[in-house]
Amino acid sequence: MGDRIIAYCNNKMQICTVKRILDSGQTNNITLSVFTSDHYRISVSHTVRFKRDALVDLAG
């Protein structure tokens, strides 16, 4: 939680802050709930799904 990643969300690549890891019930995917803004209180959360073998880098 709180880590920032670069992900394709809302039809563009952008920095997202991980809200929580969701249990999708699928063994081939990892699903994250993320915010697309640094201001959590005014930001809407989104869902980002990765294949389990995807390369995910944390944003610095």
C-alpha cells in the first residue's frame, strides 16, 4: 500500500498510487486498486490488472 507504479489507466500511462491489492480469485492475474492522483481524498480509485508474470516497476 502506498507504493507508486506506472500503469496504463484511464486510457493513458500514468503514475498510480496503490490503494490495496484485490483478490481476483484468478491465479494468472494480480489486481490492484489504485489512485491516479496524490490527493487521495479527491481522487477516484481505479482497478489495474496485471498478468502474474508482468514486470512492474515502482515509480521513484
